[in-house]
Amino acid sequence: MKTIIALTFILLTLTACGNQQASIKQYYRINADQDISLSTSHQSLRASVVISRPKALSILGGRPMVATKTDGALVQLNNHYWLESPTILLHDTLKNWAEHHWQHIQTSAAFNERHDRLDTQILAFEKDGKYAKVSLQFVLTDADGHILIDQTLTQNLTIQGDGYAHFVQSINLAVTHILSDLNQTLNSL
């Protein structure tokens, strides 16, 4: 009798677990709004630029996304929502943005080759309570190694709604505003 009850229980458990619908996974990437972040004339295109992958320290470097807890500690958010880490996603976004400012874009080059060079460091790329916080440091040097831009740009935007999709929208908007500010700085050179 105990065997029949145990087999019935196991059969019911397996049946209940087997009837779950497959969950649909949604993945996110950075999509800066090109209309907002770009306003340059193609006549002022510079020759060439090397855009290195952005640098990030510690938890920001290898983790897809982090959040700030109330005590100030950084914790990893669920990494299944992002296609890649912020360094890779931002690198792709910067390469797309640079197409409107330079004739040739490279991701690496020998130091004896003459190119402008845009280096980026991610200082913050996180959820901080109800805010999406992005802080990026940009250093642009010309072909002779002279610093043209050394600027840290920060955006703290309120997340409009609950859930990961709203957070992603706020991060995208923050990156768009930062690229717009960088665009203005570059146009003033």
C-alpha cells in the first residue's frame, strides 16, 4: 500500500511539474536614441579613431548589471536579462556613435599609427533605488597624443515604473543624454 501511495505521489509531482508553460526570456541591450544623441555635420568628420573597449573596475567589469542596496553595497542583478556586460554593450554603442564623427573607426591599432583615440571608463552603470545611474569618463586624444577631451559625464534618471524593462529604458535614456553631451563637446573642438 505504501508503495502505491509513493508511486502515485511521484507520478502526480512529475505531472504537475511537466505541465508548466515555457517561460519567454527577454534580453536587453543598450539602444541610445540616435536622433537625440547625434547632431553633427558630415563635413566636419575627423580622419580616424580607435575606440577601445570601455574599462570598468571590479564588479562593473565582469557583471552584467549591479544595484546599490540601502547600505551602499553593490549587488549583482539577474544576469539573464543582458546580452553582454556593460563594457561590451557600451563599446558597440560608442562605435555606432563614432560613425557620425570619424571617417574610419577601429577597435585596435598599433601605437605608432596616427589615429585619434577615445578611451572610456565606466564609473557607474547601476540601479540605485528608483534611479538609473550612469557615469562615464571619456578621454579623447589626437594622433599626437594631446588630450582633446577629458570629461566625466553623469546621468541619474528616475525609473518610470516597476520591472526590469523600465530600468532598461532609463539606462538607455541616460546613455543617450551622455552621448548628446559628448557630442556637443566634440562639436566645440
